[in-house]
Amino acid sequence: MDSKANILDGVRSWKIVLPVIIGLGATAWMFASEYTPESFSFFSFSMQSLLWFAVSFAMMLCRDAGYMLRIRILTDGELGWRRAFNVIMLWEFTSAVTPSAVGGTSVAIFFVHSEGFSLGRSTGIVMVTSFLDELFFALVFPLVLLCIGFTDLFGADSAVAASFVYFALLGYFIKLAYIIVLSYGLFVNPRGLKWLLLFIFRLPLIRRWRVKANDLGSDLVQTSLYFRHWPLRKWLRAFAATAVSWTARYWVVNTLVVAFFGLQCWSLHEHLVVFGKQLVMWVMMLVSPTPGGSGFAEYVFKEFLAGFIPAGTGVALALCWRLVSYYPYLILGAFVAPRWVRRLTSKRKSNAKEQ
């Protein structure tokens, strides 16, 4: 238990404060560099603003509810709503305090495992969530391109557009390759996935854990065989929960723009364009070296949406976006993590006494 508790015990307060400092520091620097007295004249504060700001938070609640529903579907309802809430909040918390390229997926296996599931099954559950996330992107991105076109999505500037196109396509095909490999391991040849795992653990630095990797591979084969025979309706429910989560996440920006600039500020087509741009932004944020993409996310947001919001308002809107979609997870995680560790420690001590 001690080694497991150390995963969250190692998350010191400075790791929570650091992304806030980076994000707010980058925002302050960008704001100072482009501030004009007229910047705030574009913003409209009214009851309608408060309503749509509340809708922005509701989008994030829908996102988390979708994640919770999905993990309950993947565990066949064995994970209750409260425990699902804890797992998702801890998952988001670790994603928020680690670089975007690392994320919280690897630690999520530990969170699920600590809720009473075998290590192999926990790994399988997290792998399937990753598969569903990437599948959503792989299906929606081409549809968005067909609906709105390259020019609207990447801009009219040929040099800038070309760089964005190449970057987005590279990210897309990397994700597509990942889906193919993962699909092969989960649904076609799980034993091949175990062989690959054992091959990797032949490396000198990690060879000592090869026996555990073998046990993990065996559990993973059993879990993969289980998901291969899942009924179609369960896959559709899990994918629908995934689609709700990601769609709600992307519509946060749209609702914030309506909150500050009014309902008539964009046409339906422009809303779809911004939705598509966020798909590309997500690929960009994955390569950020900062915790939770802090600083980098605010900059990309301001630059990529520059053509859709009044000049000088991008930084303020980016800050609002992060206040709704990022900082709450730092706060919630800081409260949920200690209580979760105490509950887990108490449970393990009780089990040890019974033995």
C-alpha cells in the first residue's frame, strides 16, 4: 500500500501551484503585450452573460458525467457513481499536474486497480477508454474537414495554413496508427500484445519487472478476450458517452464567446469552424512540456482563434476558458486526493487485521 499511496503523496503543493503560476504568468505577459483600453469594450456583461457562463460550467459537468458513465459501463456497473467520480477527478487531477504529453492515463490504471479490480482488468479498462477517445477523434476530424473545409479550419495564409495542416495530419495519422495497433491487440491478437510487452521488458533498465509484466500480460489477455465478446449495444453506449464528453469539452469555448459577445456574434458555420479548430488545438496541446499545457494552451488558444474574436480580447477569453475547463480540476483534485488516500489506507489496514 505504501508504494501505491506514494503516487499521490508525491504530488506536493508546489506541483499544484506551478501550472497555475505558469498559466497566469503567460496570460499576464500576453495581456500586457497587447492591452488597449478598447479591449474590454467588446465584452458585454449582463444576466445573459451569467447564464451562458453557467452553461460553460454545465458543459464541463456533462463532460465529466460522460466519463463517469463510460467507466461504469466498462466495469459493468461494478464501480458506483461515487467511486467513479473519485477515479475521474483523480485522473483529471494528475493530468492537470503533469505535462500534456505524459497525461494521467498511466496513473489511471492504478486508480482503477485500487478500487478492487485486477491489474490486468484495470489496464484493459484504461486501454479501452484510450481507444474510444482516439476513435472519436479519428471519426470526427474527417467529418469536420468535409463540412467546413481546409481553408476555414486552418486559415487563408498559405504558409501558416500549410504548417497547421501538416501538423494536424501528422497528429491524425499517429492517432490512427495507435488505434490500429491497439485494435489489433485488444480484438485480434491479445497474445501478440503480451509478447510485445515482454519484448519491451527485456530492456536492461526495466528487466527486473519482467515477471510482473508477464503476469500483467496474462491478465490483459483475459480482459481483452472479454472485451472482444462485448455486445454491440455496450460498445455503442460507451462510444456515445465518449462523444458526449468530448463534444461538451469543445463547446465550452463556443458558450463562453456567446456569454461575452452575444448570441448573434457567430453563425452556425462559424461555431462549427471553432469546434473543428479545437480538434487541431488538442493535438498541439499533446506535445506541450508544461503541466496541463499551462501557458502553451493559452497562447495557442489566442493565436488559433484570432480571426473569430475581436482584437485584444483573446487573452482574456483564454483565461476564462482555462478557469472553466482546467483550474477547477486542480482544486477538486487537491480535496479528493487526500480523502481517497485515507480511505484506501484505512481499507487496507482493515483487510490486514482480518487476515
